[in-house]
Amino acid sequence: MSISTLKPRLSFWQLWNMSFGFFGIQFGFTLQNTNTSRIFSTLGADIGSLSILWLAAPLTGMLVQPIIGYLSDNTWHEFWGRRRPFFFAGAILAAISMFLLPNASVLWLAVIFLWMMDSAINISMEPFRAFVGDKLASEQHTAGFAMQTFLIGCGGVIAGLLPTILTDYLGVSNVPVNGAIPDTVRYAFYIGGSVFAAAVTWTVFSSTEIPPADLEKFKQERKNNQGFVKALVEILSGFAKMPKTMVQLALVQFFTWVAFFAMWVYTTPSVAALVFHTADAQSAGYQEGGNWVGIMFSVYGGVSALAAFLLPVLARITSRKLVHMLCLLIGGVSLASMFLITSKMMMLLPMVGVGIAWASVLTMPYAILAGALPANKMGYYMGLFNFFVVIPQIIAGVVLGPLVKNFFSNQSVYALVIGGVCMIVAGVLCLIVNDDADVVSTV
């Protein structure tokens, strides 16, 4: 009898409780993704340096997630369990960072606060992926990741709309005064930090964890694994031991995350230029464009929340990799099409396709991967898998800025076109992925 068959089937509300923390995590990420370029530009960053300044996000992910994954694999506490200590600590640190970032008075300070915020979010987020593998039998993996995707989408919708709600309905100023960050952004981050901490705390105290099958053996192995050098060697050696499916998915992830990085960095200046006809970050038009990008991103978050429960059904009818391929193709064409749009309302249409892709990106690769990983190293390999999320973003951060500045005359929309093409390539590469579920279904 396999370990997975011994895990009880969880109810809808149990899946909800164990995933609810992701609502808060995505609240934080959406505020970061929709407002970081706006904050940097308001504090004086030029279009050519935006992608470099954004490197804090992927670099912290690359450094933090494998370490946290390794540490959480080797943690057990009778009350806190294995993953939940990291959920909680990361949430507190992230909330503090979210109060600090929009109060930065100079660009370099904003970059430091972004490093702090992204590191904290990654501490809280990384164990959530392994949490699904820990608690759910293999037949519930897709449902578990779909629930996370649904709550991610819900968090993204509200966070994306928040600056506009504050401006249009509560009368909060959306204009930078003396070069400072607008009040709308500051208050949105205060709310976001509070929601982040509250949502993750809900999961921490409403969910339990399954102890190691042989607790005494686990304690002995944990004792043997102590030591920084030993831990570092084991973390780095994992690259040579990656399952074949993980290597195949890594190629898909590479091109996928170039696309999303390009979208997060360059949508605000692109919309400001194409729709509001300004490149001046101190202008009311640019800040209005920043609010509209929040609405756009809330659309793709909302679509992803709706698609989250449809994708597993389609995957059962066809296959997970086929569904992922189609979603990425739709998302790539949609992202590239923004080049042709100058209407504010029409800018919402590509976000529908991006939302379909986003739902699949948050569900299918992890569902496929979870079935190919050893249970005792689930957290570590999920953290290692994050390398193939952050490395493409680092490369994009180094390359896209000079391309936009030197080859596209500071027209940032071309970065979105490049991102769309990369997402289409990622979709095609899904054809090389082997999914163990496909093999089982044919037996």
C-alpha cells in the first residue's frame, strides 16, 4: 500500500482552510506586481532601469525558497508541525515590509524594502506548495492546487481593485505630492499587509499536519542533517538528481516566467503610454494608468479564480499537459496583442486570456510535479523547482531593459510582445513533458 493511499480524502472546507493563506499571499504579490514599477518610476527610475530594479523579486526567490524548502522538510514540532512555522514567520515579516515599502522616500530605500518584502513572502509561500503534497493523496493533488489557484485569483482581484476603490469611492488622493508615493498606494499596502497576516494565520490555526511516519527515525535523520555546509551540499546536489519530469517542466517554466516578468514590469508604463499618452510618472495621467493596471490585473486574477475549478475537469477529460499547453497558447497571444490596443476598456480583453494561462501556471505544473517527487523531499524539490521560476526572471531583468531602451526607443510595449512570444514557446514545449498521471490512466 502506498503512502498516498493512507492519506484521508479531505473535504472542500479542509482544502479551503489549508489553502486560505494563499489569499493573503497573493494579496501581497498583486500589490507588489501592480505597483512596484509605479513606485520606482514615481521615485525617479527611468524606463531602462526598471527591469534591473525588479531583480530583487526573483533573486530573493532563488535564494530563499530552496533553503526554506530544505528547512521545512527537516522540521517537526508537536504544535506547529512542519510547514506552518514558516507560514507564520513569513507572514509577520511580510506585513511589516508592506507597511514600509510605500513610505520609501528615495529609490534606493524602495529597492531595499522590496527585497525585504519579497524575501518574507517567499518564506511564507514556498511551504504552501509542499503542504499539498504532504496532506493530500495523489488523486487530490490537482484539486488541492486548484483551490490554491482559486484563492490566489480572489486575492488578486481585490488587491488589484484596491487603489481604484480608495480613489473613486473613498476620495483618497491618487496624486504624488512632492515626489512622494500617492496615498492610494500607501493605504492599499497597509490594508494588504493586514490581510496577508490574517489570511496566513487562519491557515496556521485551522489546519493540522501529518507527522512523519517514523518520528524517531525522522528525528535521527534531522540530527544527522544539521550543519550549514552539509545542508548547502545537499541543496546544490539536488540539481543532478532531479526527476526527468522536473527537467522537462523546467523548460516550460523558463519561457513562461519570462512572459510574466515582462508583463509585471512593463504593463504600467505601456498602458500609461498607449492609453493615457504620458511617460511622466509625476503626472495625474500616469497615476491613473497605474490604477487602471490594477483593474486589469484584477481581471486576470478573477478569470484565474473561475478557471481554477474548470481546469481539473478538462484535465481529467484530456490530460494535464494538453490543458496547460492550450492555456499558455491563449495567454501568449493575448499578452502580445496589447501592442495593438489603445482603448482603456479594450485593454481588459487580453487579461482574460492571461488569466486562463495564470490559472494553469499555478495549478498544472505543480500537480504534474507532485506526483513525480519523493514524499520526504517534497518541500526541498518544490523549492528547487522555483529556480526555474526565478532564473528566467533574472535573465529577463538583465536583458529586457537594454532592449527596450536601445532597440525599441523606450517603447515598453515591445517587452510585452516578447513576453507573449515566450509564453507561446512555453505552450509548445508542453509536448515534451511526461506526466505520470497519463501513464496511470492508460493502464
